[in-house]
Amino acid sequence: MIPVLAIAAWSDTGKTTLLKALIPELCARGLRPGLIKHTHHQMDVDTPGKDSYELRKAGAAQTIVASSQRWALMTETPKAEEPDLSYLVSRMDHSTLDLVLVEGFKHEAIAKIMLFREGTGHTLDELVIDEHVIAVASDVEIQAGVPLLDINDISKIADFIQQRIAKQ
């Protein structure tokens, strides 16, 4: 089973910023991360006016757009519930990955690093540390009962993840 690790926090805490720095660091160490990003917003990865967009909007339930550099599968789910994380992970090609990073899905029963950043409008009392939280990355010193990582030290966060993967 491929390791799955969520980076979870409130909006505007820096999940994407951290992942934008962490992913290249993991790649430089020879790891191959995949990513699943959760959003609460309407989203579309296609471009209005392009043939693939028009064909999908014409009623195709699934559309693959492919080139020599990448391909993307878009699945229409207008009446479905939120996608199940384990299902989404199963759609990924595990032979090309060493781990799947997840942005969001903070309520899923998976290993996660919670982020806490001072000045985001949330207090330490709101920080939920459950049995799935394996570490907290923060910009302030806190007592969480799990390892504390400096949210600004990408190398140390990568060390922590790399050691965790090695144990699995």
C-alpha cells in the first residue's frame, strides 16, 4: 500500500505554500510524490473554448486530454457526494509514486501533519490533535504530544516524511 500523508490546516495557513516548497525537496531526494488537492470551490481544469472543454460539456461522462508531456482524466460527478479519498488514491498509478501527499481532507482517518501559524485568526485551543496526527508544523513553540516541526524548515519536514516512509 502506498503511503498517504495529508497536510491539513485551516484556510490561509499555508498548506499550498508548504507543499510548493516540500514537493521539490522530496523530488531532489529521489522520492516521487503524487498529490491530491481537496477544494470546497467549483473548479474546472479545462479551458472554455477548447475542443476538450466543448466535447466534455456536450455530455461526455469522462474525458481524457493527452499530450506527450501529460494527460488528465476529468470525470463528471454532478449528483455524487464528495469523492472518497481512498477511491481517489486508487485512481493514481502507484508504480510511478513513492507516496501520495494530500492537501486538505483534514477529517479523513489518514496520517497527517497539521499546520499551525500564528496570526491566522485561530488559537491553539482550536487545534485538533487526534490519533491520525503524526506531527504539527508550526511557527510557534507548542506542546502537542506529537513531534513539533518548524513550518519554515522544509528540509526538516522532508527528513521527517522520508524517515516515516522508510519505516513503512
